Amino acid sequence: MKTVDSLRPESGLRVIVTAGASGIGRCIGEAFAKAGARVRICDIDGAALEEADFAEGRSLCDVRDHAAVGRFIAEAAAGMGGLDVVINNAGIAGPTAGVDEIDADAWRQTIDVNLNGQYHVAHHATAHLRQSRGVMINLASVAGRLAFAYRTPYAASKWAVVGLTKSLAAELGPEGVRVNAILPGIVRGRRIEGVIRDRAAALGIPYEEMERRNLEKISLRRMVDPEEIAAAALFLCAPGGRSITGQAISVCGNVEAL
């Protein structure tokens, strides 16, 4: 195989993406579909699911629900004849506040979606990936390698995702299953706009000033486009990425601090 060809995933991969109807998840799903993959997604947003016509299967599913995740994965695997790629993407921003101000329910919800949700997916999908010697990609964050004041639930969950990733890579590697994490930085879109807005409000400063402060902490001084996250996911599932596992790969323009 030529080197340039090894950078592309093989056509016909059977892919599932959680929270795949919008944002980064949708961008990843669309990229795989354009690369010739069969893609099935789940999401909690029914309206967004209806518009996600790139996917051959679309399911309403909350990743906090262990049984519901099991049904989604079983149906996807049955419909496609197995699974080759699992994109563990579902996540929420969580509250923006000091640790002494964060409501316990908000803390638990953040951990439940961002960490427990990824466990639920891994629990149900691993048997299928063993059969195909497939790939799991867990979406973490640069908050999984840096301190993030006033966002402790989010940061704690993303550090845990990195630990989950490395542990699964060691556990499943002997069976040919690769597991990596992608750590996006500040990605353009509605989610980061909400995060910046909430942080600005907490500090009592204008949105534009908060955005400027965030970009000053990035070596490239720009946000990441969601397509760049999708490109990294495609490469990790391509022949050229077959020796990459157990890695936490930042796609962030080098975020120096949060």
C-alpha cells in the first residue's frame, strides 16, 4: 500500500458515533460516511437526528442509560453485521462555578454523561470490537491534561476519560483492539460559545474579552475547526494508524493553559 493510501480509512467500515447528530459528533460521522463507511448514530436530540441523513441508522439514546446503550449497540451491530469503529463522543460542558458553589446534582450529571456514558458504550461494544480487531476513539478534552479552574466536574471527567482510554488500550491490545483519545481544544461551535458566555458572566466581563483571553492561551491563537477533529479520527482508523494505541492526542493548536 502506498503511503498516501495508508492515510485513508478502508471503505466499508462499520462505525457508530454517540451524540452524532450535531457538533463534533456529526462532523466525525459525516467524514466517515464520505470516506465510504457505514455509519449509525445515537443522540438525545430527536430533531437533530431527523436531519442527520448521512447516517444509515439513527437512534434516540441517552448514554447515561446502560440498558438503552446496550440496545443501540446491539441493533447497530446486527444491522451492519458487526462493528469496526466506535466513536465515544457524547459529553456535556457541565457547570461553570467554584467548587463550593457547584450543585451536587450538576456534578453527578457531568460525571454520568462524560465518564459513565463512555463506560456504558465500552462495556457493550468491546465484544464486537474483539471480533473485528477494531478501533475505539474516546473524545476527551485538553481539560484532560490541564488544570481548569471553575470547571472541575468537566475537567475531572475528562482526566478520567484519558485514564479509561489508556487502561482499555492495555487491556484490549493483546486482542488487536486499539483505543485512543482525542483531546479537542477550543472548537468552533455553539457549545464553546455557551462556555465562553458562562465564564464571562462568572467573571463579570464581556464575551469578547473572555474569548480574547482564551485565544491568548493557544500557541496558534485560533480555534479548532470541527473538521480537524474528524480528520484525526479518520487517520486513527486508517492503515497508517494501525500502531497507534493508548494515546491521548491533542488537536488544539497547543493550548498552554485553561
